[in-house]
Amino acid sequence: MVTPRTVFVAALVAVFAGLAGGTARADPGPPGGTGAPADTWAAPLSSIGDDDVNVVWSGGALRVADPDQVPDGQRAPIVSGMLVLAPHALASPANLVRAFTTAATSGVDVEYRGRGAAGAWSEWTAAGAPLAEASATVQVRVVLTGAAAAVRAVVLVAGVRPAAAQLQAVGNVYRVYATREGLVGGTTANGHVIVSRDHFVALPSRRGLAPKGTGDYTVRVCTTSGARCEFAPVWDVGPWNTTDDYWNPAATRQSWNDLPQGRPEAQAAYQNGYNGGQDQFGRAVANPAGIDLGDGVFWDGLQLTDNSWVDVAYLWTGGGVRGVIGSGPLNIRAGAGTSFASKGYAATYAQVPIECWVTGQSVAGPYGTTTRWDRIGSGQYVSHSYVASTTGGTAPAC
């Protein structure tokens, strides 16, 4: 039966599809770009770049490029691909983006995020679900799951809807079990090729997956004693599950929202027999892991020798001033000088919270020479000469 919604979607696709092979016209792009802001636009599915993973435009559709490629970090035989589109400027701020697709198959998901007033990105959210804050700039990604997944066109419509439950004002911190990822030479869910002693982490939901070469979603991982910490970007999905954003409250948690906030499904399965002791793929859960650590985080940042419980702060769930580490891994010092003890590392691209700053030893770094040291936690300092940029305002003097 033809419904008004079907007619509406068909009309949108007809308007925004190009005449050459059905290719959608170009995205208007980010603020300052050549295109005019728009609240209804077509996704440029043929615009594939370096931050995209295992996708190709072929036969008038976006498809999985290599049906034999599986992200090594997922540790499950799931073929997938991901197209991350350029940020898009809206004509008016919105907290909701709906997606209308002409999909040739199942296994097509459209997700989006918004850039808030402080400059930080929200978490990735399924199209059709509202964000907590209206944004003037949004970014969309298309995820294909399964070797045969394909989509011919995606039309996006932004608007305003009462927001979902607000996340906590401060960043969420939970104690979870960490395992070492390893897998050197493998490819992560965001397309990063893992190198020896790499500095990144994996979480079991792509809602907190940062695009390759960014720290849009950064965690602070500390030993339970607090003696060592590392700030590292989230570049992979795992361990065990792929839809378990356990750091979120029940109102927004994607799966297993009957579990307490901060409790990974794998932990509940391993310790309490939850879900029959299995993960989402029906595998028997062999450990309670809620985070995987790259070898550099595991061995060098935290100086672990075995899998261990750690305290994790999911920094994008908080607010305040953030600094982007432009060159790392950077030593975190116990005071404002290189003679102070190292307390861990801040990885390249990591977004660290800048509580305030002090005057200390002059350091010549990639972003100039300065005596400014940023306090990024209690007894934790980094030289501002290694901070590429800041968002969220101006940090005060301590």
C-alpha cells in the first residue's frame, strides 16, 4: 500500500538525486563551505574518503567493498562498512535528524551527532532519536552490516523535538575490567591499522567511536590506585559486544537497559549468568571485560602486566574546557616541569579536560615555547606547548 510517508520519501529522493546515475548531489558541507546551509539534504554516498571504512560506490549504491574484511578488534565474524560524511551546516539549530533511505537490502543504519555550543560533539545517535542539545552543525554516518548490505540514497531532514533524558552534568566514571587488545597489523572499526605499542581503546558500542585520526571520544583510564593514567581516543568497537553503551543511563542505553548504569553486559554475563552467560552473538563470555586497551596504553601508559580492573572516565559525557593533544604520547607530569615524575600519558588526538593552568618550566613544543602547564586532573599536568587547540571556552589560572 502506498502511504503519504512513502510518497514524501520518494519525492525527496527524486528532488535530491542527481541525474547522472542516480548519484545524490553534494552535501553543502561545514560552516564556511561553498554550499548554503540546509535542513533537508541528500547524503553524498559516492563521496568516499580516508575516514571511511570498507565501503565503495558501485552499481548506483553504497556497498561493502570487501566482503571478507572484518574489523579485527570486534572478534566476531561480522562484515561491515562505514561512510562518515563531512559535517553539515543547518539553516536553523536542530536536535533531531531523520533519515529516509532507499535501501536495496537490510543491514543499513544511519546515525548522526551534533556539535554543541562549546564545540564538542555529542555521542553518535540513531537517526530519528533526539539529541540532548540543539546544534547548528551535524555529522552523519551510514553503517552497513553484512556482505550484501547496500543503500542507493539517503535523504536527511533536521528538526526540533523534545530532547531525550539529559546525561549527567559531569563525566561518568566507572570501574570496569580491562583486557589488552594486541592485534598488531589488524584494522580497527574506524579503519585505523594497529601498530606496535599503540595508544587507543575499544568500547563495546560504536556510539562512542571516534573517526580515524580524531579524539572526539576520549577516555581517561587509570589504575585503581590512581598512580597511573592515560587519556586515549576510542578507535575500536569491542570487546564482546557492539551495542553496549553501558556508560549511559537506562533512558538512552542502546541495549540491556535493565542493567545498572556503568555495568557492562559482559561483566553481568560472566559474574551473574546474565543473558545465559552469553554476549549478543551467543558466545560464552570468558571474562568480564568492558574495555580493550591498545598495547601502548596497557604496557606503557598504565604499566599493567595482566588484564586488570581500571577506572574509566568517559570524557564526552562531561563538559568544560578541552585541549587536543597534537603530539604524543605525551608524559603527564606530577608538577609543572619535566623533572616531575611521569604519571602516565596523553595520546595523540586525545581531548583532555583543562581544569586550569599554572606557570612552570619553559618548554619548546610543536605549538610554540611556553611556561604554561595545564592541569588535567589532580596532580596531573601537561605542557601547553603540546596542545594543538582548545574548545569549550578559556581555562582560568589555578
